[in-house]
Amino acid sequence: QVQLVESGGGLVQAGGSLRLSCAASGGTFSSYAMGWFRQAPGKEREFVGTIDGSGRNTYYADSVKGRFTISRDNAKNTMYLQMNSLIPEDTAVYFCATSRVVSVSDHGYDYWGQGTQVLVSS
């Protein structure tokens, strides 16, 4: 069974950058598409972006496109979310998850991490 652990969250000022990591164990990492989701206070969980198993294809939500970049290092069983030009609206708990196929729906993901909190101050 796949286990996922997010890290790298914290408090940053608007306009700053943060890099989140998602470390995987217990599965064949390169066989899974990976996704990032977030849940802001008082809101439902929303899609952020996804990357296929090879790391060659990515897709992002309009709200983060051009600011966030997803990458993966299959040799290290780790996926990353580089967040630049952060705004207060990015404040949320960020989750990583695995899927057999690239998907923007959280229903398509099999395993989830515990989340890491990102706080962006104005």
C-alpha cells in the first residue's frame, strides 16, 4: 500500500515562494500519476495540478497556472510543488495523492497524504 508524506509548508509573505515535497513509499512510484489538491479554511478541497507517471506531462488549475510548477523525481520517489508569486488566496492545507490516470477529480485518486499547511500573509 502506498504511503505519502507532504512537507515544506509554512508561513510566507505575499509574493514569496515555497516548495512542497511529497515523498512516497510502498509502491511503484513511476507507475502512478500524481496530483496536488488544497483545502482553504471554510472551503471544499480543490484541484491544484497533476503530473503523469513519466513526469513529462502536467496540468494545472487556472488559479495557479503560471505560478505553480509540479515536478517529480522517480529515482527519489518524490513529487514537488514549486509555488511562486504566492497570494493570500493560496492559503490552504495542501495534499498530494496518487492515481492510475491523470485526473482533475479527487475521486480518481487512490492514496492521500496527511497534508501540509501553507499560510500566505499580505
